[in-house]
Amino acid sequence: MGGLDAVYRALVDERRRIVLSLLREHHTVPLADLAESVAESEFDEDVAAISGEAVRDVYMSLYHTHVPLLEAADLVRYEQEDDVVVWTERSGERLSTARDRVDALLDDG
């Protein structure tokens, strides 16, 4: 499990923030569906208007880079057998702790 620095590192990238937002809403999402949703968000187009190659590139970046980084930060769990990414009980807790630390930096008190 990574520390809070791993959480902050995970949140730096917009693609990972999109993934977390989708998982927060749906809890368990097949990686292929995440790739399509991320591509829709990034291209601001319906997936039908996005090339299969572009969606595949998003899938590969999620699989090789973004999901492992999110998993190392203890923000998601990847279940390879089913090719799904899961929002865990710890996901919200880890994000809340990170938010609280940032809020404390901004607190005038």
C-alpha cells in the first residue's frame, strides 16, 4: 500500500481522475468500458465517433500505466481474471484523507 504521496501522485493525471470518478459512481467497471468512457471524455465525442485505435491506445495506457499506479496508491483493485477495475472500501477513505490534508494546509485557523 502506498502512502499519501502515492495518492497525490495518482491524482496528478486527468486520465486517472476520470477513472476514479467513473469507479466512484459504478464501483466495478470492465477495463474495456473504462477505456471507452475515458476516450469519450478526452475526445468529447461519443465512442462511436472515436477510432478503435484511439480507444485501444487508451485501454493499453490504462492497463500498463494508470490502473497499476492507482492500485499501488490503494485507490482501486484490478481483477485480471475478469479484466475489471474495482472501487474498494479504502478508495473513498484514502481520497478523503488526502483532501483533509490539503484542506488543513489552506485552513487559516
